[in-house]
Amino acid sequence: MVLSREELAARVAAELRDGDYVNLGIGMPTLVPNYLGDDITVVLHSENGILGVGPYPDDEHVDPT
């Protein structure tokens, strides 16, 4: 069975527990936060940085500055 990037990110997120520190390599850190529950806080590390991860903000939360 081959997982899509989104399916793999959801699977990784399901393994994380509140308070975890994790290095997800390259690519996954930008997808995994989309699948974390609101009650989960994790510290993500990536070799290339992870500025701006998470879902794209809706119109009322966009900060263009």
C-alpha cells in the first residue's frame, strides 16, 4: 500500500503526543501540523527551517506585514 503525502502526514501526526519534540526531515514538517489536534502541542525541527507551517489563514487572519 502506497500512502499519499497527505496520508503519510496524517499518520505521522497520529503518532505524536502532547509535548513531543520531533525532527521530521524535509517536507513532512510543513504538512504534519495540518493534522494535529488543537489539544496537541509539539516542537518540530527541520534541517531547512519550518517558518510558516500550518494551514493557510482565512481572510480574517491574514497578516500581510
